[in-house]
Amino acid sequence: MSQRRVSRRTLHRRTKGRGSNTTAPRISTEPMTEIETFPNPTPERDYEIAFECPEFTCLCPLTGQPDFATIHITYVPDERCVELKSLKLYLWSYRDVGAFHEAVTNRILDDLVEVVRPRWMTVVGGFFVRGGIRTTVTATYERDGA
């Protein structure tokens, strides 16, 4: 029994016009400033979620040079959880923004707290060496009564 090989060109010709999706799904590669959430699957329990984002970049507001950092986000969710793809695109939106390390770390915390409303959250910005100095900024939110 012989096997019949089908070239990609033949396969494309056979599926063309039949409503078949032969292309990969479109994936957003644009930065965005909105953070999406989803319902916490276990809101009755306190548990910790931690993210490590090692490719964070913003610009020095004085020199315009890029500042690189690893952003660590740790939180105890209440009713909502952070959706990861939107977090990635949100952090990516800082690539062309001039911001002091202290300001950007606190802004990330404020934005996340606003949409997620966690019981507790900490954002740590570990900025790479610049001028012989490594900077670490820690910003923490704790809900009253939590």
C-alpha cells in the first residue's frame, strides 16, 4: 500500500474558500494600559498568587536611557484575579514611559489594587544596576480589616 503525500500548496488549494481557518489566530502584540481580571475560583480561602516579570523596561526620566527591572507581584485575591496576558501587555506599556523607579513601582501597585481589589498586595521593583547602584522599591497595600 503506497502512502500519498500532500504538499502544503495542494492542501492550501483544497481548503481555500471552504471556510477553513488555515492561519494562526491573531495575537495582540500591542501594549495596553488596561488590566483585565477574572472571578476568583476560591474566594472563601486566603491564598497567595505570585508573579515574576523579569523583562520590565521603562525610561529614565532624566536621561531617556532604558531602565530594566524584574517586577515581583504577590497578592491575596478577594473576588477578582489578574489575567496574565493583560498584565504582560500592561507592563509592556511602560517601555516608552519616563518614570522614576519609586513612581513606577507605586503606580503599578495602585493600578492593580484599583482593578483587583485584593485583600493584600505587594509590588517589588528590582531595578538593574545603573551608575553602580541597584535599586529595589517595595510598595505594599493592605485592605482595612483584612
